[in-house]
Amino acid sequence: MKKVVTAGEIVVEIMATKIGQSFLQPGLWAGPFPSGAPAIFISQVARLGQPCGMIASVGADDFGKLNLDRLCSDGVDVSAIAVHPGVATGSAFVRYAPDSSRAFVFNIPHSACGLIEIDAAAEALLAGADHFHVMGSSLFSDRVIDVVKAGVAAVKARGGTVSFDPNIRLEMLEAPGMRAALSLVLDQTDLFLPSGSELYLFAKANEERAAVAEILARGVGAIVLKKGVGGAVYFDRSRHCSAPAFAVEEVDPTGAGDCFGAAFVTEWLRGAAPEEALRFANAAGARAVAKKGPMEGASNRAELEAWMRSAEVRSEAA
């Protein structure tokens, strides 16, 4: 089976326990949970039985150990995750508003996350990689951008493929070099996985089909547009298809898109039809939102297949 590699931030996540809780007053918090968008993605890939590994950095502290233990137990190759004494593992505090939006306080660029590099261990991991996955949230510094560029180049040179989930916060777009880095990654992308309006960050068009056509014309092989409760839609140059979301009570949306992307990429690499891959990915995303904690809702293949046999889909299709 094809080996998937990603690179980027590993953090612990501390989560508000009540809706409407503020960062400005004392409150009750849950965690620490292992987290980081690329870490959630690769955890779900591993749980689905796909060979995979990650290039990252953590501190030589309990938070770093928490994350490494979790990734190891899921089956991720952690040989290229460096451990740095004297530097703290990255962190993210999250609170939830009544309208379901979230707000974060991050310590990422100035944590161990900012020390990521292509060292001998990373080169060895990439030498066996068939697919590289990029998270836009990981492009938070020139150093990480260089690591991602190197990963993409190494896998492409081996005849491998690249997937790209923008997963980008709007304030990051104004960071120096960010738009150029995103554009460079998109031009090397085989499978593009935007959520909602992220599709329009990379097109002049403001209508879905026109934006899709514009992005495909850049050389992207296929697009999977995530629409949350509206399901998901697949496009390539010759066809499109959609799959409705599953009906599930949302407990915590963090990590759902990462689990969706991991499930779709895994099925796509295994040659599944787009319709089947969409349904499988929707199930992974639905299972993820039903549990509190970024990685806590990640599922193995048997769990997803059993769950889909009895799960109901939402009436509104994508």
C-alpha cells in the first residue's frame, strides 16, 4: 500500500467546557488533548490501516509525550518527529460561541513546532513516501514552508501524488509570503480538499462551477469540496458527483475536516470510486464531530463500515 507523509504542527488542545465561555475570566477547561491539523489527519490515516508518517517537532515535555504516544498507538511512523529539550510543545486553547463559531489562542510559531526541519530522519521518511499531504494551517513560517516544499518535491520526484487542504485562517493570508506559498502548493496538487468558501481563495470566479473549472485548468487533478452538513462534492475534468452528510449530533467540530480528508485520501489512493470515497469520508467526519477532542472521534475501518450500515443521511444533499 502507498505510504502517506505529512508535515506540520503538533499541539495539545485545551477546550472550554461551556458554550459562551470567555478567555477573559476563569473557567473550567478540558484537556490536554493531542492535536494539530496534520497530526489529526495522519492519525486518521493510520487508523484506516494505511502506512504513514509525519515530519514534525515537539518539546521534551509531557505534552510532547502525550502526542507521540497517541500517534505511535495509532500506527503512525514517528521517526521524523524531533524532540527538543528546553522548548515547549505547541498549544491551542479553544472556546465556543453560541453560533457554533470557535476562537483560539495558539502558541505555535514560537514553540517546538517552529523548529521543524528536513533532517536525516525526515529524508529517510520521504524516501519511502508515495503521497504527501499539505495542510495550509502548517504554512505559518518560512521554515515550515521550506519543509513542505521539500516534501512535495521529494514525493513528486518519485512519481508520487500530493493532496492539499487549505485549512487556512483568514488572518494567516496576510502573512508575508503566505499567498505565494499556497499558490505554489496548489500548482503541485493532484487532489484539492477545500472547505466551503476556501474554494474561492484560489479563483477569480465567485460561482462554484466556474471556480472549480478555473482551478482544474491550473493542473489540479480533482477537487473535493467539503460542505459540512451539506455533504461533499467531487469534481474532475470529466465528471462530478456528490454525497450527503450523515445525520449526527455535533459535540465538537474540531478535527472533523481533517478526518474527512484522511478518509478520502486513503480511499482515493486505494482506487475507490469517488462516490464510495465521499461516503466513507463523510462517515469519518460525522464520527469525528460526535466526540469531544480533536482525535477522539477518529475511527478504524471496521468501526466506520459497521457505523455506516445503520447511519442515516441528512435530507439535504450537497
